[in-house]
Amino acid sequence: MDKIDLIRTACEELLSYGLWDHKTRFKRTVKKYIFRQPIAEEDLIFWPTGLLAVGLWHCRQEILARRGKETGSGVGNGENTGRETQDFLLQKIETALSVYFTRWIRKECPIYYLDDLLAGEVVLAICEEYEKDHAENGIVNEKNIAKYQSALVRLADYAFSYPTDETGSFPYRANQQNGHIFVDSAGLTCPFLYEYGRFYDIDESMELAVKQIANFVAYGTDAATGLPYHGYDVVTGNKYGIIGWGRSVGWLLRGMAGSMSTVYGLDRLKESFCNLLDAVLLWQRKDGYFSWQLQAMEGPADTSATAMICYALQEGIRMRTLQGEGYQAALAKGMHAIHKSTKNGRVYDCLGECEGFAQYPQRYGDYPWALGVALMLDEK
């Protein structure tokens, strides 16, 4: 998959998607200060752009790794054109990420939802890279690294102080006080929490991540199919939404894949991860896609679900948690499907934003939640 156009589009959308225009800003100001109505604040790092940031960071790491291999193999002057393209993409990615996070930091790092922890994965990666190598790049340097480190602490403190239910799970919107646990939270919060705990040697942070996933497997999974519901309430025992919504499967797999980078998480989650993927792959279509609801084989395909499942396959194979030609073949089929839906730097055939349990408007197009995850898929 050629990512050059995807990277260009992602850099543009990272800095524009979801921002209020002047008309929206005026209307919300009137509602807030004239009519005293509660309004949602403008979230500068909300989850769609968080996914784009994670995808762009992955591309940056790919480019740096490829450059290291070329240097080590003695690739010479004949590769200047490729090197120039790499330099251009690196600069573009780092500039976009710098503007994205600087804009948020200047607003004093407001954190409104659990969803914001997704962008925190990149803040953590930036701080980790600097603290390991003390090397400046197009994002951080000696003068501004303290601001990123401070932002990272705020993100971690937000997670550690967030309310939990009686089993230790995060209600998706704690202020609603309904006890609803959404599967989205696994993919939005757990990779950040686990990696934060790994790098700073905080077992409690890693355990908090693992607990979110283990609880969802225990309380939010359908016994017959092994697939997740969209959510549950541990007090009533009710499970909500539909079984096998494609993106819910993707969120859970993303949370698992991002919480197995050490033996601690691997021992706890490997079996559930493999079982879930085996259950999911039963529903891969002949064309390589996964449907918006996995069992709806004759329904619309969803590239966001397909990309998320492919990412889990990729990471499972990389960690050698998944072994066997079947997983490789499923990944290849899924990657081919994503490629078919990619045109002019955009990933189409993506289901629109979910509006709540069992509210999945059948709108399909190009959205950041397909593009961001597609960027996380390795080039072959």
C-alpha cells in the first residue's frame, strides 16, 4: 500500500477535522453565555484525530526504520530520490504533529473524555523517544520537552482518577451515571495505560489496562459466538447494542494488541486475543472485507472494521502470538480489500460515526477512523 497520498491527507485532516468554524463557535457561545445552556467544549485531541496522530506516528517510525536498514546495507547515491521523499514525508508528519499538540498545549491541555487518551499514545511515544535518546526532532527539543512531559502527566492523572464501576471498569461517560461500559474504551484507553506503565515501570497502570479488557471479555461477550456486544452494565447484567458490530470488535482487538508488549499483559490476554480473532475470522468475506456487522455477510463492508482487524492480525503475527498460514492469508486478503477502497489519499467504504448502543447510521464514506488505522498497517 503506497502511503504517500494517505499521509498527505492525514496531515491535513489532523489539523482541520472536527474544528469549529466561526459560525459554530458563535452559536455555541450564544448558547453558553446568553441562554446558559450546557454545551460540549471543543476537543482538540478527540478520538478521530487521535487515530490520525497514532497512524502518522506509525508512518514516521516506518520511515526511520527503513532509513536505518538502507544505511546499514550501504545503499548509495542511486537512492537519492527515495531519500528525498522520505525527508519530505518526515518533515510533513513532524510538522503536523507539532502543530496539533502545540495547539492543545497552549490551551493548557484540556482533557474532556476518556477518548482523549488515544492521542496520549503519541505524547507518550514522543516523550519516550526523547528521554531515551535526548535527540531533538521536528516535534520536541530541549526547550519544549517539559511541556510534553507535563501534558503526559496530566493524561495519566486523568486516567488514574477516572471513576470505575465495582469491577474496576471505566464507564464510558461517567457524568451520565448509568454504569454503561462501552467496548470502545478498550481501544481508546488501554494501549496508553499499558505503555505508560511499561515505560515508567508502574504495574498499577498496566493492570488497569488489562482489567478493562478482561472485564469486557467476562461481562460483554456473547457466549454463543465469542463476539462482543457494544457494551454492558455489570449491575443489571444486561448487554447492549448488537453482537459483532465490526468496529466494536476492532476496538477490543486494538486494546488487546496494545496491552501485550510485555510478558505481564501477554500472559493475561494471549488466550482471549487468539480466541477472539479465531471467532472473528469465521466472518471474513470472500472479498477480504469484514461487514459493518460481522454476521451481516451480505450487508455493506466497513473499512474501519477491516483495518482494525488487520492491525490486530499484523501485531499478533509480529509478536508471534498468532502462528500459522491462515492468519497470514487473512491479513493479506484484508489488506487487499483496504487497497481496493483507497483512492486519492482517502479510504472509502467506512461506516459513519456511531451514535450510541444500537445506533449505527448506515452512512458510508471516507472518515478518519478508517484512514488513521490504515496508516498503522505496514507497507508490504
